[in-house]
Amino acid sequence: MAGRRFSLLRLFRRKKEEESPGAAPAQQPEEVQQVQPPQEDAGQERTEEQLRARGRFRRAAQTFMKFMGSRRRKARITPADVQAQPDTILTQLTKPDVSTASTAVPAKCDTTTSDLTTHWDTTSTDDVSHCDSVLPGLTEEADATTTEGVASTDAAPVQRLADTPSLEFLEERAVSAEVAITPDGDVQQRPPTVPKLAWVKEEEKEESPRAAPAQQPEEVQQVQPPQEDAGQERTEEQLRARGRFRRAAQLVCRFIRCIWHEEATFMATGGTANSDLFNAQTSAALLDMLVENGAYKAKQVPAIVRCIHQWLTSNVSAEHRLDKTLVLLTEEHPTDVAVTLLRSAPACDRAARTMWKTLISSRWTKEPVLQILFRVLEYWPAHRRRTSDGDERDVFALAATVALWEILQLSHSWCPGGVKDNFPRLLLTLLFQVFISTEEMSEEVETFWRRCREQRSLPPNPNRFAVQTVKALLRQLLDEDVLMAIGRKCGWDMLLKADTHHYAVGLLARELCRVSRSFGRSIAISLLPRLSRGEPLWELPALAFLVEVLHCLNPRQYGPSVLQIISRHLRSQCPERRRLALRGLVVLSRDPAMAKSMRSLSESLLELLQDADTDAVQMTLSAFINVLHFQIVIISTPTALKLLEALRPLFDNEHSQLQQLSMLLFWELLEVTERSKSLKPHVYLSLVPFYFNWHNENQRVAEASWRALFGAARFLKWRDLEDLVTMEQPWRFPECLLEKDRSRVGQYVRQALPFLESPEKPLRKLAIKFLGIAARSMKQEQPELQLICQALQDMTDDSPAVPNLAQETLHIIRA
């Protein structure tokens, strides 16, 4: 506009110089005709009408910005003051560097804007009538400019003001716009709005005295905008220009009101009440201007995010139009942007997907946005997060899950670095979501999920969607074969059941470790803080996962913390937790560095040896054997006595695995225990069971019995018995034993009698022979002799060989 006025001033000066006595009056109309733009061919790409409309819209919007900016920085000035200082105004118009807003405003604009600032909150939703009453001065300005041609549109644009008007004054209930941007992105500033009649008359006072006074009114009249009979003189194009400007002004008012004041209808309907507002390119340009120039406050960021989302919802074909604006806004306010997006679009519609993809694709916003998303994921069912506008509504973890799933789908061919770096954290959080959404579903979560399903197609249950997200996450780092292997073992189905969830978690952990030990190590490290905090809801699945990946950890580094977790679960009332704790203890006991640390668990392990759970007893025996095998820990005599008492019933247990392990532990215990007289009675009582099990059909049990028997003979320092075992001459053992220790023959007989009913035929025969040898060294009055005779007489068997042997032995005893 400034360039337009400069050209008009030069034109008027030329006219005055030409109006000398020698100049012909008939040339004046030709001079006036030169102001008119040349007509161009209508078939050109940009017609004269388009240029005119573009110029008028630009000048109108710039005038609107200038007008509102002047109200921010300077006091209002009456029309009389405007006419009283023409030199200042003309000086501002002639300066190419316009650094401050003019103080001259039309009286009518001042009045109407004052009315706007007084009644902003009570503004009617009828924006057309509102803007008609607020901006008549601006519309008259636009109408006036339609008669001036398009000469100024080719002029170079004036530079942007150095002190761009801030939008802080919107808190004072006023409206401001810095600039109006055309769809193709051109931006210009316009000089302060001044009534044309005022500045033209001021210039007449400076004209040369040579000009004829009678011709001056005619000159001025040719450039003045029409003041009377506007309806008759205004052409159809002028009416269209005024309508375009009025609509632009309405758009600016409504758009800024939506951002700064957030009408109830906008908030309640999610922007549908202003859907036409977001269909225009001008609203996107205004968002660009606000964010790029920083013309907003922190508390207005959530409203801007909602406007961006609504604009993308209304403009399907221009989904990347506001990418730069969104990234700039997120760089400054990542929390407000991410949390507001989760609240505004929890079901992650098309516009939200575009926004998430933009944020994840930018290296400046990817990491902070992902961290906020992960933190929301970790809080079930919702995370209370406060945004800059004071909103403290909960953000549901499922909303973050939906967003993460969309991010993983968008990045199917590439995995964001933040997802790879946080893979253990994400996997554990999603597995917890699967469990908790299966175990318990609150009413608020069900309501939230039902609303999400109304907006888009989602699985009926949140736990199934969480499993889908787990699969999508694993596909980023693992082959499809791993997922198929888990599916073949029914792992995905077991995840959806509360009673089998921990089995599925353990299966998943084993498959991950099979693919890469580094995965198992990183996940185990992430699990330790969770288990240390003692989260009761997910302790069992977490413990199952830890046990499967425990061998990937360095025991020297993480062993103490793991041992602390396990010791707490050894005393648990839940059998499954005890089993998992013992499995972890077996893994730790294989490392020599953990042997001394496990000494403190002796009492708990001794109690577990008497447990009815066979698996628990078996793992307890294994842990003891591993610790004693390194011969680092010296077992005290009281502890050894308790351990021997607990082991003796297991020597004859029906489970061969328990028999084998109990005998091996006996042997290891004698190797690391100091010889003591208090231990010898327990060793004597274990010789007969070891002798019979030496002949066991199970080769492992037989070998373990041989070792235990050898260890007992060496502990008792019975060299002849030790040599007998070493040379493997079992048939000599009964005579050697009974002759070596005649005082305990009765005890040995009572230990041998149960083997007459052994399911193994060789052991029954061996028991008959042992009793026959023992009877020969007993007196007739001993009660044990009567027991032997009665047992042999009542003995029956499917095989005739065994009863025949019993009768022969009985005959020998009686003889």
C-alpha cells in the first residue's frame, strides 16, 4: 500500500508541474487515463481481475493488522488529531523503512474496535453480522482501493516490521492479526490506514502556486473513493472485493477467538461448529504466522494443537501443510503437544496419525515425544498430566497404546531409534497392559474403550489390542519366524488368560534369548527395578520373565539385587512364585561368586526340603548341590545336622530324581563338613539305603548311591568298607557292615524290611539275603529276629523264585 501511495504522490506532482500556462488543459484526462492499468488478454494465467482481487485482499488484511497493532502500542487518536499532524503522516508514508505503527486511525474504525473490545465475550455466534458492525472502516478502505488499479501490486513489498505486534494484548479482550497471507504464500506489510481525503488535501497545500486553483478540486475528485450513491457506482467486481475482505476479516476474528477464548461450542463439538473455519487456507497461514513468530503464550499451545488437528481433519488433501508449524511448536512445548494430542484424538484418527508421523519423523521432536508417550504408557489406567492451559484431565494409557501402534504401522519399513533404544521398556509395559486388562477392567477403562471403538474399528477387548501392539513391536526387531514359533506353542492365546499369562511370558522370554542374548540381558536389566519395587499385580509374570533371561546377566554385577528379589519370594504363600524363585536360585548357584551370598538362604531352603511340592524340593536340592560343589562355603555342624535329617526320608522316595539328588547332596555335604561325632549316627543310618539303591535299576540312582556310600565310608574312616565300594563288590557289603557295627544290627534290619516290598525284583531278593545274613548274628530273644521270620513267612510274590528264596532263608534261620 505504501508503494501505491508513493506512486500516486509522484503522479500528482507531475500533474502540477505540467499545469503551467503553456500546458493545454485537454491533456489532463490523458494523464488521468495513464493511471488506469492496461487491459490484458483474459486467457492469461493470472488475469487483471485476479491481480486486483489479490492486491485488495492483501491490503485489507495488512490494514487490519496495522490497525490492531497500533492500538497495542499507542494511545487512540481522534480524527481531529489525524488532520492536525499531516507532516508526520506524510513523512511516515515516504520513508521506506516502516518500523512503528502509525497513530492515525479512522474515527469509525476506532469506534467500532472499541465496541469490539468492550463486548468480546458477549459476541454473537453470527460472525457475519458481528464483523459487519466491527469493521466498516476496513471495508470502506477496501472499496476505495478498488478504484485505484493494480499499479502497486508490482512494486517491491515493504519489509516486515522490526517490532512485530505481539498478541499478548488479546488477554485484554481485543483481536489482532499480524498479517494476511494469500494461498500462494505472498506476504506484505501495509502503511498505516489514513483517510484518503485527509492526506490528499495536505499534499495540496504543498503544491506549486503555478497550478490553477480551479483545477485542484477536479484533480482530487478523480482519486477520491465514492462517498455517495455507493450502491449505484459500485461495480459488481467492487462488491465481490468487499465481500472477500469481509469474509477474510470474519475468518480472522473467528479463528483467533477459537484459539484464545475457545468458545463452548468449539470445545463441546470438537471444532465441528467451526468446520468451515478450517476449510480455508488462510487459517493454516495464520497458524504458520502465530508459531513462526512466537506470537502466542504457553497456555495457548493446547488450543493451537487442537486447531491444527481440526484443520488436518477438514483438509484431507493437504495433510503435510502444517508439518513445519507442528514441529516448531513441539520443539518449544513437547509435553503440551503430545498430551493434548492424546486427549483430543485418543482413537488416533487420520489427522492424528499424520501429526504423530510428523513428530516421529523429525529428529528434533522424535525423542521428547516418544519419552512422553512411554511415560503415559507406564501408568495404568490413566496418567494425570497438567498442560500449560491448566488442564489436568487424565490421559489414558490405552490412548498411548493406540498411538504407539499407529507409529509402528507407519514405520513398518523403518524403526525409529527411540523405539529400538526403549525396546525392553516398551515390551514390558505392553505385557503388563495385556495382563492388567485381562485381570481387571475398571468401568472408566471400559467406557473409554467403547468410545474409541465408536470412532474407528478396534478389537472388542483392550487386551487383544495390546497383544497386537506387542506383535507389531516384535516385528520391528525380530523375524516373523519367531512370532510364528510362539503362535505354534499357543503363546499368544495363553497371554490372554490370567492363569496362563506367566507361562506365555516365560515362553516369549525363551524365544527372545534364543534369538539374541543381548535382548534378554537388556530386558532383565529393565525388570530388576520393577521387581525391586514389589509391584504385586505383575510380580508373577515379571518373575517368570526374569528367570528365563537370568543366565544372560553378569552375576557379579546384578547377582546381589537378584538374590534379594528371590529371597523375598522364597517365603511367598504362592506355590508358583516359590517355584520361580527356586528356578532363579538354581541359575545363580552355578556361579562361584554367588556361593557365599546364598549362605544366608540356608534356613529357607531347609524348610523347602520338607515341602509337599516335588518340583520345589528338587530345585532346592539342586541349589544346595551347586553351592556345595565349589567347596567355598563351610557348612557348620548344626546346619549339617538339620540337612542330614531332612535328606534321610528322600533316600527312599518314590521319585527317582529326588533319590538321586538327595544322595548327591549327602556326598557333597560330607565333603565340605568338618568331621564331628554328632554327625556319625546320621551317617550310620544312611548306609543301608545306599547299599540297596546301589542295585537300583535306574543307573543314575545307582551311581549316586555308590558315591554316597563311598563318601560315608570315608567319613567314618572304614577303610575295608571303602575298599569294598571302590572295587565294586556289593555282595561282600552286608557281612562287612554287620561285622563292623554289631551294635546297630537291629536298626539295619528295620531299614532293610521295607525293601521286601520293593517294586523291583532284584531289590526284593537282595533284601531277603541281607536279612538272612543279619539273622545269623542275632540272638533268639531279639525282637528284630521275630520280625524277620514273620516277614519271610508272609512273603508272596508273582514270581515263584522270590517266595522260594524266602522259604529257604527262613529254614536256615530256624535251623
